[in-house]
Amino acid sequence: MKKTLIAYLMYFMWLPAAFAGVDINTASQAELETLNGIGPAKAQAIMEYRKKNGGFKSVDELDQVPGIGQATLANLKKDVSVSGKKPMATETTKADKLIDKKKPL
């Protein structure tokens, strides 16, 4: 009985994580590359698009990213999500902020 109860608890504890998709507004390049059909070039294109446009408002906006068409979008829809959070900063962005804050010589 106890084993069954523990098994149910474990199942329901991990269930939400199984349905959580990759958030395309905050995912790193490595996280994006875990998606079926997304390699390094498409992951980089997604990150560039969200940086340029301030993030995605919906998953359907992925079809605006170069290299992602309707077929790829249809395959990705079940695995991705969009939050209201701002896009994750990239290393380049952090470096740009440091450069901007430096005073001229």
C-alpha cells in the first residue's frame, strides 16, 4: 500500500514537468537545440529574432524566424511555450552593457 501511494505521489509530482515546454523567450541556445528539428543555426536565429524584436508574443511568431517554416512550426508547437518574461541575456548583450557603461578615455 505504501509503495503504491509513493508511486502515485512521484507520478503526480513529475507530471507537470513532462508537459512543460521549452520557453522560447528565455531558453539558451543549448535548450533550443534540444527541440526536434532545431540545430545550432536555427537556435541562433531564434535568439537573434527575440533579441531584435523583444521576445515572442506567441508560439506562432516562430514562423517569422528565418529557416522555420510552417512544417517546422507544426512540429514544435507541442514542445514550446511563451512566457511574459523578457528574453534571457546573451553573453554578447552582457558585454555590450559593460562597454556602454565605460567612460571614454
